[in-house]
Amino acid sequence: MDKQFVFLSAITAVGVVGGVGFGPYIPLLVYYLYAVMRPQNMWFHLPNVRDTPWSFVVAVVAIGTAVIYRLGLIGYPSCGVTRGARTPVWNAVHWCVLAFAAWLTLRHGLTLAYGNVAEVKESDWTYDQYIKMLVMFLVGSLIVYRLDQLWGLLAVIALADAYVAYEVNMHYFSLGYNRIQRSGYGGLDNNGAGLMMAMGIPLCYFLWEGTSSRFRWVYLACIPALAHAVQLSFSRGAMLSALASVPVVFLFSRHKRWLLLFGVLGVVFVLASSGPELRERFLSINRHDLDASANSRKLTWSIAVKFANENPFFGLGLRCSKLHMKEHGAEENQAIHSQYFQLAADTGWVGVGVFAALVAAVLWTCYRLWRSTRHWPPYPEVIRARAMAGAVSSSIVLYCVGALFLSLDSFELPYILFLIVAQLWGVYKGGGVQATAWVNGSQLPVPELTKSRLPWRPTGLKAPPPIPVG
């Protein structure tokens, strides 16, 4: 029996048993591990791994146990808020996700009612990809109410991303096969896979910032593997997106001097590990008028704008635009290569507007949390909350830049980050950050500067003794 099959069986068993015995958070965590790692694609050469529905099994357990918990049939120990905090209410991120899901559902319903067979087939597949991500977002928003759960989720997806980068590098160095460039990864082409690797870099950096134990250096050690995987993808969009996120990382970082040092080391690493072919590939961005790939994108974007202008409210239907590309001079069944223009063509200007509002709500929420807590005492829990805001902001900005050049209907990583920031704001507004600090006994002495700006103190709890400083 293959060791990979045994490993996945054990992880899935943990998700199932943990869900039944301790609550839906555990199978949700395993589901998101699989969503990033995509084991069927990673070990596609093993039939027993490729043909087993790992994600489906833990998703069913997560949904089932979440329903049981919300109906009050069983009180799971991993559910509910931290003692002393208030139950979070939905915020702008939740409502934007709900509005986006509703608009996609309406557009898909119209296709089912009025579309032809080919359009229904394309819309069915795309809607299925979207709805899986949005349903699991809803499940997470109903059960994840604790700071440590959000931190654990962020760590799991970052380490899963880093493990994919390890596999990509291993194939390249040990087998001499650049898999990510030739085949992409997990249903994504080389550009989408490169973007997924790039998004892991700020996640690992802020996990390093928010961790106080020696394990923090593991996160930092993952960054070179992720950066080299981005290089191996030969994706100019992923490289440009990674550069565009640097100012955001610098803004949110607590250790700006360390970050400058890491930046210098990163430049040295990139120059040392980049061959002339890769440098030529990246520098060709400024010669886009002579680049066949860039010219193809500009053509598909202009066609998408035409489709959206002709159908401004509902578009042509989810991914139905590809069926009409050849009529307008593009290749048959060609994708539009931009998430924004793809949504505009498929769901109209209204659909892409709702998606833009969702992204704006995420970034504004992260900034508000970071700004609101900048004068708080340096509790470890406060540091983690701020680190999560920085990680999500940087990674989402990176995604937004990359989405200019890629159609990413089945890309689940940003939706996991949407869930994290939506729940993080709820934890903050409900006093969960401070309550976690009090329960953990990690409250630090209050600096003189912040005595007039003390955060909310949870009721019903005795203050733990201050931890001596120095």
C-alpha cells in the first residue's frame, strides 16, 4: 500500500473522528488543507490516491457537524466563543460574499432556464467550483469564533502551500522535470500555480512575525522554497504580483529592519537562482507590444468588454463567453485571462462590481483592525491578530494584481483568506482578542502611553497576574 495513501487516510480519519467527537472545526481544517495541497493532483500517478474523494468526505462531516451544532443538538468543545467574549455578528465581508453567491446563483439559474446545452454544461462546471468555495465559507463563518482557530487555519494553509512548493522543487532538482511550468498544478496552469506559490510568501512572513516559539523559523525557511517555485513557473504575472505586494508587507510589518534585511537577501537569492532565460522572460514585460501572449490577452479583454457592454446586468453566463470567442477573432474556447474581465463577460458589470466590493471590504477590514489596535499593549494575542491582518492584506493584494492576468474560477485560497478576515473582525469586535489574552494568562503590563486607551475588558473573568518584562 502506498505511503501517500496511508498518510491521507490517516489525515482524513482525523478529520472524521475529530469532527464527530470534537466539532466541525477539525474537518474544516482538513478540508482546507486538501483545498490548497490538492493531493489528487500531487500524487496523480497513484490510482488509489487519485480516485478517492478526500475533500468530499471531510466536507460532508464538516457540514453535518456544523448543522448539528447550530441546531443545538450537541455542544462541541471546539465551538463557540472564548470565555468572556461576545458572539460575533456578520460584517461587510460576510454580506459581500453572500451577495456574490446570490448573483452567481441568479446568473446560473438564468442559464439553466434559457441557455443551450453547451452553455448549461459550461455554467454547471463553473458554478459547481464557485458554490463549493462559498458553501465552505458559510460553514466556517458559523463555527470559527476563536483567535487560535483562525491562527491555526492560517498556519495550515501556509504550510500546505509550502509543501506544494517543496514538491515542485523536488521534481525539478531530483528528476530534472519542471512540472509547474509544463503542467501547472491542481487544475491551474503555470500562471495560476505560480500565483498560489507567491501568495504563500507573505503568509509565511507574517506567521513568523506572530509566532514567539522557535518554530517561527520554520515559516521563514519556507519562503525560499516558495520563491523558487514562483521562478520555476516562469509566470511574469506571479512575479509582478509578488513585487506589488512588497509595500503592503512593509506597511503592516512590525519588524521593518528585519524586513529590509530579508529583502536584500531575497534579491541576492533571486539573482543567484535566476538563469538568463528567466530574466529575459520577466524583462519582456516592457515589450508587451511584441509579445504574442500579451497581444492575445489584450484581444480577449476587448472582447470581454464588448460582451459586458452588450449584457451589462447578467453577462453571457458563467464561462459561456468562451463559446463565443471565435466569432470575435480569438481562438476557439479561449479563456479571457483576467478574473475581472471574465466576471464582467460572464456576470455583467454588476457581477464584477459585487466582487470588487468584496475585495475592497476585505482590505478595508484588515486595515481597520490593524489601525485600531496599533496602540494596544503588546499581548501575544494582539500581535497575532495584527499579523493575520497583515498576512491577509498582503496576500489579497498579490492575488488582485495576479487576477488582472488570470481567470481563477477554481482558485480557493483567496476565499479561505476572506473567511479568516471576516471572522477575525468578528472576534475583534466581540472582545475575543482580549478575552483570549486573559484566558491564556498572557496579559502584559500596560505601557504608560496606552493607559488612556485600554481595550475592552471581558466580564466575569479575574485578571491574570502580569508577566514580568525583562
